[in-house]
Amino acid sequence: MYKRTIKGQEYVLYDNEEEFKEHRPKTNIHDDWRTAKTNQWIKSDDGKVVKVIKRGSIARGKKKVNYIRTLLGMANCERTQFLGGEPVKDIWRFGKMSWYEKTLNGALSIKKRIFAKYVASGLKPLDAYMKAFPDCESEDYAKQRIQVLLKSEKVMNLIDKELEVLLSDTGITKTYLLEQTKEVVDNGEARDSDKLRALETLMKISGMLNTEKKTESLALIQEFTGFSQEKLNAFKTGELTAGVKE
């Protein structure tokens, strides 16, 4: 049994019909949750018994969608295939996951993949988001989502992979970086510091160093927007060092 008070009224979710009948032997259960009205008791598809907090409708384009709200969340009376599971924290929206959880830990949608590709190619995150999510008209909304996307391990790993492809296309692979770093370390001559800093910068961009500091890597990506061949050649020769901007 699960209890929750909503707007001063207590609602109960019973684990099964037997438990419900123990506490409410004279109360009927509506036979189909899809047609139930506000305050009627229903049985979920996995056998739980709960009261309908509200039945209502919302506009979806030119069509009205009928829904019910229970401790199990909101369910579309026409399209929801399964009503059940555990109680949800947010009963005022459809689905089990909040937008934050979907953005942070949800599947890598096509739009998320496009966003990662744009960021890896050098676009600023806001520009990358607006191009990947063309339906978004609010920059404030976009910035809120971007903050979560750049905390997502899945998204950042994808950005790392896209960066690796970009660097590899220019001949800068992780093997190359390790070999060059070893040569610098083994070189007994002076004035290798610039080369070492340049290689360290490339390694950070490629995700080999400070992998937990994704924001630093992203800042470096933005600093060297576009990965021009001239910049990459400058990295190789040590002419362009970390902290130096064009």
C-alpha cells in the first residue's frame, strides 16, 4: 500500500484487489480505466488498484486528448498501452521520466547525435542546439537543455568520438599523440616545452587527459573552432601552444 497527500487530500494505491477489498469491501472498481471518471476506483494493467484523481482533456492540435491522472502518473486514454508500475513523483505529466532525466540519461536520439556532431565540429553549444532542434524558438529554453546535455555522459562520450574522427581525418590519432609525447619526453634538447604544451592541448581535446573535466575539453574545442588544417599543423610543429588564440 502506498499513500500520498495531494492538495490536502489523501490518495491510496493498493498492491492488488485483495488488499483493496480488505480496506474497502463495499467499494466498486470500474471495469476499464480508459473510461473511468474522476474519483472512480480502477485496476491498473498489472493489478494495482487506485483512484482516478482527475479525468480531463488537453488539446493536441485540432484534436482533444482524454487522459486520467492517478498516483501512477498521467495516461492517455486512447494511446497508453500499459498503465501500471510504481508510483511516480510527477503526476502532472505523461511518461515516467522527467525532461531532465530524459535529457541526462535518456536514449541518444537523432537530435542529440546531431547536437554532438555540431559541437564536435566547432559550433558553440547554443548554435549547435538551435540547429539540431529547429523547433526550439526560445534561447532560454535551449540554454536550460544545453546545461543538462553537457552533463550527460552519453552525449559527452559521443562528442569525444566525433572529435576523435575529426582529428583522425587530419592524421592526429591517439597513437600519434602518444608517440609524439614520448619523443618529446625522451628528447634531451631544450625548448621542448612549447611542443609538449601543444600536444597536451591536443590530448585534452581528444579526451585522453582530464576525461572527468568535460567542460574544459569543450572550452578547448570552442577555442580552436573548426579544426583548420593550419591550426593542426601549428600544433604539430609547436608554433601554436595552449592558451594562445588566433
